[in-house]
Amino acid sequence: EVQLVESGGGLVQPGGSLRLSCAASGFTFINYWMYWVRRAPGKGLEWVSTIRSTGTTYYADSVKGRFTGSRDNAKNTVFLQMNSLKPEDTAVYYCVRHPSGGGLFVPRLEPDFGVWGQGTQVTVSS
């Protein structure tokens, strides 16, 4: 069974840091591009980062310079290091797998695109 399980969310003060993890199972991890997508309260889905199979990364302008995506292909895990967090980063963060491998720098933001984890809540508040 293909599965993505996020962890690492929580409550953090503005300016703080969190590191999200997404453990993958049930497929050949190295063959797939992975994404981080978030949904803020009352808003739609927003692309955050793309991590290619090679580890090359791309970021939304809203997080560029503050967030760093990475992956450990030996451990089938993708990460999102979030620094200098702002209240507007408050959201549920989802790990997403490309449906067939890779090639989309920004994923289609629909629930039927690829495989989604259950999400992890990040709250930035003082």
C-alpha cells in the first residue's frame, strides 16, 4: 500500500523553526518527485516546494529563503525545514507524491493528483 505519513508539526512562535518529515512506503521512492503543499485556514491549497528525485528543489516566492526542502532516498523520507516562521505560515502541510514519477515543477492542486499524506498542522503564534 502506498502511504505518506507526515510528522513534525506543532505550535511555534513567530521567528521560530520547525522541521517537517514525510515517511514514504509502498513504492520506489527514488523514482518520484515529491512536493509540499499547504492549506491555510479558510484558504485554498498552496504549493510550497518541489523536491526532485535528485534533490533539486524549487520554492514558492512566499517561502523562498526561509524554507528548505530535502530528501533522504535511503530512508524514503522527505523533509521541509522551516525557519523564520510567520503567522501567515499557519496551515496544514501535506506531503504529496507525483502520480507517475516527475516532470511537473508545480503540482496540480487537486486531491486526485498523485498521493497525499494526511497532513500535519503548523501553527505560528505568540
